[in-house]
Amino acid sequence: MASSLSIENVSAGYGAVHVLSDVTLRAGDGETVVLLGTNGNGKSTLIKCVTGQVRPTTGRIVAEIDGQSHDLVGMATEDIVGLGIGIVPEGRRLFPKLTVEENLLLGAYRTGARAKIGPNLEFCFETFPRLRERRRQMAGSMSGGEQQMLALGRALMASPRILIIDEPSVGLAPILVTRVIDKIAELKAGLGLTVLMAEQNFQQAIRIADRGYVLVHGKIEFSATSVEDLSRSDVVRRLYLGI
Ligand SMILES: Nc1ncnc2c1ncn2[C@@H]1O[C@H](COP(=O)(O)OP(=O)(O)OP(=O)(O)O)[C@@H](O)[C@H]1O
Ligand SMILES: [Mg+2]
């Protein structure tokens, strides 16, 4: 069944700090949409609006999941996850003193996911064999790449239909960025997920994105209908390609 995410005219900030202005964005069923933007332009703030960590001052955020429409503004993060929206937050936010397996199990707290703990754990271990090998290791002692895999695995434990990922490439060596991005594409294809991914690494993001948006000073500066369209845009050429 179809799943999609629509952000409509969202403005948001932190107290007197105004960050997002009138942002409209959509990720349709089965699409991978990248949200580009350099440091401090509001990518994480927009992701946090979707995940219930920042409340927009205006606008609507609607998730369509299996034929049902949900207004996400005002909902708690755990309830948003409960709808089938997997979150891989900026900085991964693992529990460093808990084991790999314990971190994964914490991803399955939503009622619907509890029944599928066994198969979902097995799926995570098949997808990321390193996590199986290290299941008893403390998450905080895993390498950066392994921790990013763990954060993805934890999101999968909730059987998501929509995956929201904030900068998966941060702090990873180039080879690991390639691996993580490839995994996201593989998961999306295998599970039929709808993906919204904030990312600064343009070249890596466009390998798997269907299309994308560029956020500059909290506004959508460019909205592309394809990755070719993105590569050709003046704002991308200026910000990412040095042209
Ligand atoms: N909790 C907060 N309180 C006040 N201002 C904040 C807070 N979080 C973020 N900001 C400000 O909001 C603006 C946008 O930050 P945001 O984290 O959304 O950017 P970003 O595009 O994700 O950047 P990065 O690529 O560095 O992660 C920045 O100016 C930042 O300083
Ligand atoms: Mg950010």
C-alpha cells in the first residue's frame, strides 16, 4: 500500500530564532527525495518538524500510510514512529552503553513492531552482518560506519513504511559513505520504502535520489524534478560543484 509525506508551507524556529520559511516539499510513494543544503540552512530543523521534535509555527505535515492520512504536527515522536515512520537522526543518537542488540530492540517499542521483533532482528542481521557479529558489543565502541548501520537497523526494527534520515554520511570515510548510501538504496528497493534524506554530500546523495530540494537560509531555493535537473541548477553548481 502507498505511503507518502507532504510538508506544506511550514515555518519554524527556536524561540526568537526564525529558521524555516514557508517550506513545501513532498516525497511520493516509493520515492527517495534528498534535502540538500550546506551547514546551518535548516535541514535538521525541517527533519525535526517531521519527527515531532520541533513544532512548526505554521503549515501542515501529512503522512499517508496505507490509505490513511495522518497530520503529524502536534504528535509526539514516539507516536510518529508508531505510525510507521522510521527515524535515523542526526548524530545517530544511539545508547552508547547498551549493546548493539539492545539498541536494536529499543527500536521495536511500537506496539505493531513488537510482534515482529524476531523476524525484524533477523532481517537487520542479514542486512548488516557486522551487527550480528557484534551483537554483544557496546554501541559506543563501534566504529562510525558501524554505528550508522546500527542507527539504520534500529529504525528498521519498527517496520517503517517511510524512512527519514538526517545526514547519514557525517563523520564517515568516503568508502563507508558509499556503503551506507548503497545500503539505503538497497533497503528502499527491497522494502518499497519512501525515503526523505537530508544530506550535504551531493555526489553521494544523487546516486540514489530520484529528485530533491535545496534549502538555503530556511527557504526552498530550488525544487528539482530529477537528479539531472538538480545537477544543472545554478544553486547546486554554485554551492556544491564550485562552478
Ligand atoms: N536548539 C536550537 N536553538 C536555537 N537555534 C538552533 C537550535 N537548533 C538549530 N538552531 C539554529 O537553526 C539554524 C538551522 O540549523 P539546522 O541544524 O537545522 O541546520 P542544518 O542544515 O541541519 O545544518 P548542519 O548541516 O550543520 O547539520 C542554525 O542557525 C542553528 O544555529
Ligand atoms: Mg543538520
